[in-house]
Amino acid sequence: MSHAQKGPLYLTNTLTRRKEEFIPLRPPHVGLYVCGPTVYSDVHLGNVRTFTTFDLLYRWLRHLGYTVRYVRNITDVGHLVGDVDEGEDKIAKRARLEQLEPMEIVQKYTNGFHDVMRLFNILPPSIEPTATGHLIEQIEMVKRIIDAGYGYEANGSVYFDVPKFAEKHAYGELSGRRIDELQANTRDTEGMDEKRSPLDFAIWKKADPTHLMKWPSPWGEGFPGWHLECSAMSTKYLGQTFDIHGGGMDLKFPHHECEIAQSVAADGHAPVRYWMHGNMLTVNGRKMAKSEGNGFTPEELITGNHKLLEKGYSAMTVRFFMLQCHYASTLDFSNAALQAAEKGLERLMAAMDVLDKLKPAPAPDAAQDEAVKALAQRCHEAMNDDLNSPVLIAELFEGVRLINSANDGKVLLSAAAISGLQELFRAMVFDVLGLKREAQAAADDKALDGLVQVFIQMRAEAKARKDFATSDRIRDQLAAMGIVLKDTKEGTTWQRA
RNA sequence: GGUCACGUGGCCGAGGGGCUAGGCAGAGGUCUGCAAAACCUCGUACAGCGGUUCGAAUCCGCUCGUGACCUCCA
């Protein structure tokens, strides 16, 4: 299916703050870069939301027929704790606290991150570069920035000269900031005499002799600045100008603003054509963040072992919950909302099971063929309209009603209508939304199923002789063990509660 | 303090000048031995106050409230 046949895709470009038609630089190729995690601690649900957002984008672009090179980095050095380039490296600090090698910290939390991505059915990127694996590229980029006159060395560190850059180029365009306002609002911080302006940021940082993570450079032993990593790696794998750069809202300033400045300084032009930012996950109206103490890990979510959680929720429930909200809006976490999502997802998945077994009506209603096509069209339009997954899901529930009505014999579907629905649901639910059936292992458990079938048989016999006391007792006792029976026209089925 | 968002029915959330999503919860009904599921029907919402307009939840202004960023943050 070619993207050309599916109508234009519109995306909100946060650089222009408008919805724009997406036209790749070199179709059918699309270059996509997303800022990955700094691997110094467990990811929390807020992080998962951003990666889910760009997973949805990645999946939709692929669905449209694009060949996407998706680069999502691992930040394993250079991300500092605390204020204005004076803090300790996050990973080095963690290594000290856990008494491990920095690279053990990196490996440990990278593994954990990958586990979480798998759990939420987030596809792996095409390339997952690490900052420590690209020191040469970063040093080269620092050199280019210095050569262009926008970087200066001070005491073994190299800083980006923001005021000088701002004389000739736009600085603050992405985040809507003005250089004079920034200057007026800068706080005084200690120990920044090395920097000519408080707005300047480190692109190479000198390491003291006790520092574990350091590399030789033309300016002495040190390590790269955080903003520089993304610029160097995106340029290496996607070129000096590429299609889409994504990340969380909170990275807009300073991180992404600095990336733009670095690329313009080093290579002479803006690096990114479409900037996209996912909004935050909030808890009781406040951003989920480790410093707030309101973040929980995926493990806590699933077990329900957290003071904010009334019970555990599955990864797919949470994924569905997130996709029911547009990526650019804040999403507030609550138990009531999660429970609503859990029920809704259950209904969606149940309808897909029904759809698999649906038989064409002997005298189908031809008008329904058109209805199915129109539904598919609306689904595509929703996604093409800035990845409007909540509207897509709303449309899919229209389909759910159609499927269930057909199952009840109230709507007469042709074979073509049924296969159209099957194709639509498979594509949208599994491929695009990235949902999957889960916890089906129980129903697939042959021994358990055999056992339950014995009880279903016994209950059917009791029902046949109108011994409802016995049939109800069987049903109630199974329910108490977490096995729920449902009587349908085709017989009795069971599932775990 | 500066910049920028947002405030939608009981809850979560789309939409965004006239056609008023969807999910969950609730009420009534159909089916069923009963239940469950499913289907049908129902609730008529857009913070407040002004303004623009034939018409505003949607545009503009003000007020109130909330949040994000301005320092590390997905």
C-alpha cells in the first residue's frame, strides 16, 4: 500500500506550532530521531508514554509504506546532575552510590529499559547508538563548532557561545524564547566564571583526575556535553538535515534548542524539518517525575504495589489508556481512568475474537459493504490527522458494535465486509496501535482447559435436567477460583477473571 | 517574575463558528431458567463575565483556576 494512495499525513510541527503536511526529504525514506533515556535509573511510566507516542508514529509511517530509519539513542555519559554544568555526571554518581563500574550501571539500566520496551510492545529502533560509542564524532563536532567561531575553550572545557551565535542566527525559535529575556532571567550560579555568558552551555567538559568516565581530546581528558551527543549521533546516521526529531515536551528547552544551535554552528543549517513533542503524564495534575516522588515503575504498575495504585494493571491496559489520549495533550493518571481503559480494551479484544469466527450472512446487506469501507477510511483519516489515536479508537468501537450486531444476527454482513473488518482490525489494533492479546496463555493451557471443559459438560447436563442449583454451584465455585463461564448461543466459554 | 499551554457531562478524554466523538460508570429495555456478555434507548456537557457574529463550547478581551518550561527531567 503506497503512502501516496492514502492521502496526506499531517503532523504538528512544534517548530512552527502548526499542523503541516508531512513530506519526507527523500521518499520513501524517512529519518526519525528520538531522544532516548539516560540509563542511570529505572524508567517510569512517564518515560514510557513518550516512547509509546513515537512508537505510534513509527508504526504509522511504516503502515503508510515508508521505509523508516528510526534512531533512538542511549545516553550513557554526559548528563549532569544539578545546576548549570557544574553537577556530577548522573551515571558516575549512580555508580558511586551503587558501588559499581559506570559501565555496569549503563548495562544494568539499559537492560531494564529494553525489558520495559518489550513489555509495552514498543518496537526496537533501527539504530540505538550510545554516546560513549560516538566520542570521535562528538569531538569532531566540537572542533567544527570552534572553527566556526561559536565555541571557546576555557580551562579544559569547551563552551558554546550563545550570545555570539544569537547575533547571526535564531536562538530560542523552537522554545519561543528570546535571548534578552533569557539573559534577564538567568540565575546567578557559582563557579561559572569559565563561561563568558550564563547562557553558554558545555559541549565538552573537563574531567578531574578522580573521574572514571573520561576520554582524551584536544582539550585534555574529559567527556562530552549532553546536548552534543544527540546532534552528533543524529547527524551521523540521518545526515545533516533529516525529517523528524521527537522527544518529550520537557526537552524542548534547553536540550533541543541547543541541538539546533550546535548543528547550525557546525554545519551551517538547521538539522530537523519537523519537530514533534509528546506531552507529559501527570498524577493528580502534576508531572510524573522522580523528584516529585509520584512516579512508579512498570513493575509496580503491574503488581499494583504502590500507594497510588488500587490494583495492578497490565501493560496493554496502560498502552491502551495512553493511546486513548492525543499525544500532544497532558494525560492524567487515575485509578478510575485505568479501570475504564481496562474494561474498554477487554471489549475491543472480545470483539476481535468474535470477528475471527464471524460467518457471512446468507442474505447480506450490501449497504454494509460500503459502511465497512467508510469506517476504514475514517480510521485512516484519524491517524493522518496528526496521529489522532483517540479518534481512531472511537471509530474502532463503532466497528465493535457492528461486529457484535452481526454476531447477534441483527446486521447481515457479506464475506467481503467481514474480511474488510478483519483486515482493518488486524492492521489498526495490532500493527498501528501496537496492542496485543495478553494473558491468553491461560486459555491456551491445554490441561486447564480440559479440566474446565469437564465442569462445563457437567453443568450443561445439570442444566438439561433443570437442576439449576447444581449448575449455579458449578459456575459460582469456578468463579471463586477466577474462572468465569459465559453461556453463548454456540455453547459455554470460559476465561480468567 | 518571564514565556507558553490548558479548564468539555459522575470519571477519562476527542472535537474546535451552525451537523454536538468514543470509553467507563449510571438508568430503562431486549435476549436468557438466572447471571454474564451482547444489542437498543436515555442523560444533552464545554470555568465565569463581556464582545464579534444571523449563530460561539469553538474566535477576541478580561477574570478566576490549573499546569509546563525558564535548572536535570520523557
